[in-house]
Amino acid sequence: MKKLAIRREHRINETRAESAIKDYVDHVADIAKFPDATGGTPDFDTPLGDTLPASIDPETAAGLASNLRAALPRIRELLGLLTRRGKEDG
């Protein structure tokens, strides 16, 4: 019973991790659509410009910048993992 519970927990954790990664990447891609609020293929070549939503106040911006700065090494790591997995023969 204990092994079955461990396997189930592992499967749940993998599902949560997969969902979190997909959501994260999709949300980052949404940033590319932000400037003119269009849908479709994300445009990462066009700079975001100098504008953020007015609802992001200076304190929030500072906190988000701090979190993003701390996350950059993990983002690079995730990019490497996703790139390698994308090259695997399935």
C-alpha cells in the first residue's frame, strides 16, 4: 500500500510540475503579446517598449523585478531542459 501511495504522490507531483511549467511558459509568451494586446504567435523580436500596465505600482514593480532577477538562473536551466527534451526522438 505504501509503495502505491508513493507512486500516486509522485504522479500527482509530476502532473503539477508539468502544469506549472506549461502555465509559466505560456504566461511568459503572453508578455510578447502585451504591447498591442493581439493574440496569435508571440512576437519576441519587437521590444516591449517603455510602458507597463498602470496597475503595476513602483513597490510591485520592485518586488517583481527582484523575483525575476532571482528566477533568471532557473529560467535558463528550464530552457536547457526543454530544448534537450524537444530534440529527443519520441
